[in-house]
Amino acid sequence: MRLFCKCGSRTAHLGKLWIKILMTIIVIYAMVSALKFCTAIAQEDIEIETRTYMKGLMCAKYADITGNLEQEHGETRKWWAINSHNELVELFVNNENGAWTIIITRPNDPISCALIGGDHSGANYSEDFK
């Protein structure tokens, strides 16, 4: 039996049917591959969990908190990024003693919060990284 004949629209219809079947097979293959990948991760005994840390943060107007870091602690901004929540995350470092602070600022919010900070212990940064 011939699947493709020179029968006008019937040939086009059978061609579209085969394309749909092929696309379905590809989607099923992709889903099975993803399932195998997830199973492989589970078999490697990698435990993944989500945690929420609750702690009080020091928050102030952006200009006040960054001014304090610079004037009182000698820290200047060395790095910044926008996270997945569209928040500005910044790292401030004191070049002389290695003290550091990470602050976060939400979009359209004049308040910034210091997430965490530390002294020089374990610091591994370069002054060339500006």
C-alpha cells in the first residue's frame, strides 16, 4: 500500500499526519530522557532541599547605608548584580582590612538591607577586581 500518492490534498494530509506522529515521538523521547536524568540525580544520593532563613536585617535608605559603609567602615562597592527577583545585590569591601558587606535593594524601594558581612578571615579577593 502506498502512503503517498498523487491525489492532491490527500498527499498533503498524509504528510502532515506523519509530521505530527514524528513530533509526538520526539516529545515523548525528550520527556523520557528528562525522567532518566532526574532519576540519575536521585540515584547519586544528592539531597536537595529548600530553606528559608529568618533573621533581623539592618535596613536604611540606600544613600545612608552605602555612605555609612564608605565613611565609617572604609568599604567601597566591588561587585554588583541583579538577581532573579530583579533586586540589586552589591558587595562592598574594605581594601585595607578585608572587611566586607553584602547589601540588597528591591526595585522601586528606597530602602536597602545589609544581608551579611564579615571581616578579613578567609577573604579571597583581588584589588584588581574592580
